[in-house]
Amino acid sequence: MQKLGQNIVRIDVNEKQPDVARSILEKGNVDHSIFFVSNLDQGGGDDGKNAYRTLNIFRERFVENELRCVFWLTLNEASNLPKFAPDFWAFRHQAIEFASSHESAKTNLPAGILTWHIRDLGDSPQDLKEKVRSREELLSQLPERTESALARTELLSELGYLFWMLGENDKAMRSLTSGIPLAENEELSQIKSWLLNGLAILSYEKKEFQEAFEIYGKILKRESQEGFLWMNLAVTINALGRNSEAIAHGNRGLRLALTDARLWNTMGHLYIRMGKLDEAISFFKKAAELAPNVSAYHMGLAVCYSLLGRLDKSQQEIVLARKNREDQAPYLDVCQEAMLGDIETAVSLLKAVILNGQMTKVNIQRDPILNEILEDSLTEILL
């Protein structure tokens, strides 16, 4: 920089001087300086956010004085900046994210990580088909009258989910779309958001991420207190390559549903995709604490430890997962071999699992754990 006639001036934010613009202007000689700003989270205030607020209030100073700044942000600060200083955030010229060496080559999580309003039934395909049959029968018996709109939309919403679970996405789309006109009444607003959430998930699975993003924008204008919808938006934004915003929306979803282990689990997978394994571990631990009998959360921990080379810890988590779901032994065998580095054996076992009807290709395609540990090898299996 000095060769170009520019000096680097470091601005370390603190609670005594949270106003970044003022700190810079007091340094003088702005024409020949580039300012490196750090420690935004140290700006003080009752909530520790004074530095963000002053950035937002005095944002025009940066333009008027032609200040050239580089803001060095931690992951938490990158999440807080668009949330607590949205107008200043809009001024930014460029954001560069430095990923760790563990970051996945894939840019999006599988659709199985997205949350429906219905808790995962965990049923066999045959059980799911029976539930479809019973709900279609109920639907056929309902009169085409206004007073039956609630029952009809609920059934169509459930059918959409059941068809999706079976991998019959066209039927799922028809069921969900059929329910939208019936749910225009304000009293059915929540059910309409469930229907739209299903349509967004179908769009996401088709890799129509912008379409899914726009649907969530419409839903959250009305249903802004549903944590799982904010988390689904976070996953969608992550697929669009906007990691910082994804974390910000994911954190908002968590604040609205602090006891929903599914959302903590989703955040863990988001952090794995970003290569932030230490952060991912903390979220999976919280999910396992909230729902200790769910094997998926222990498997999330197992993946992280495996990627960090801590195979002993990885195996301990797989043991815990086995205790919770003995019926998943073939699936867990696949995961264990892959995490130990024997991909060839893992692929052979997974092919056998499909052949024996213990998992379908749809299940595998949507499984975040298998996508993280097998990645490119899944293409061969799913053909």
C-alpha cells in the first residue's frame, strides 16, 4: 500500500468510541489512508450493538468523506451487520468470505434438511401409502361448501407432505396448489403458509432457489413468528450463495423456536457447508441435548469429528446413534465406513440397502449426512 502512496490505518472499535466514522475522521489524512476496521461486537451499549447503530445513523459520512474502509468481521459480526445496520449494509461495495479448508464443494444442502409443518412420521413407504389412501377417501367425502374449507385445506396440506415423502412430487404439487384458493380466508392464513412452504420446498428440490426465495418472502410478510420458516429461508439463501444472510435468518428462526431441535440441527448442517466445523458442533450438541433420542443429531456430530480427523469421537457418536435407532443399523454401517475413509465399502453397502428396500433413492438423495460424507459418490448410486 505504501508503494501506492496509501497508508493502512487500523480502527479497533471499543465501547468508549463506538462511532467508526468519527474515529476515522479524527485520524485525519483520509485521502491517503485505507482504514481496517475490526471488533464491531465490542461497541458497547446495553446489548453490545452501539457500533452497529452508529454505522447505520452516520452512514452518509462514509460517502460524503469518500472513506475507504475494509471491515474485518467475525462470523457473528457478519451475521449482525445486516441485521442491526441494514442501511449501512446496503452501502457495501463487496463482501468476501474466507472459508476454511473443510468447506464443501457443494453449494446447497439437500431438500431433506428443510422443515415441513408436520413432524417427520418416520413411516415405511407402505404406511405412507395407506395414509394417502385414507386422506384421499376423507377428502372425497367432504362437501364442496365453505364450511368444509378448513378440513379440505388441512387434508390437501397433509397429502402434499405425504406425496413428497413418497417422492411423488408432481402429486404433491397438485395437492398443495389445489389448497391455495381454499385458504384465502384470513382465518386460514396459517394453513396457507403451510401450503406455500410445501411449494417452496418443491421448488428448492428442483433447484429453483430464486423461486423458493420469493415464496418465503411472501409467507414471512404474514407469518413472521414461525421459526421453521425463517430457517427454511436461511437454507434457501445459502443455496443462493449468501452465507452471512443465511446465518442471520437462521439465528432469527432459532430465537423464535429455541426448543425445536430440528432447527438447531439445520444450523449445524449450514455451518458444515461453510466449513465452520467448530460452530457446527455446538449446534448439533444443542440439538442432541434437546432431543437425545434422535440419532440424526449424533450423526451430525459424527460427521464433524470425522472431518476434523477425530475418529474416536466420531465413532462414539455413531455408537450413541445405534442405541437410539437399532432399526437403522444398515444405514449407520454405511455412514461408519464412509467416515473411516473406506468409501468403496460404504458405496457397496449403500447399494445393498437400496436393493433390500431399506432405503429408497429419494431418501438417500435428501439425506444431509450421506451427502456430506459421500458427495460425488452418490451420483453413481442415484443414476
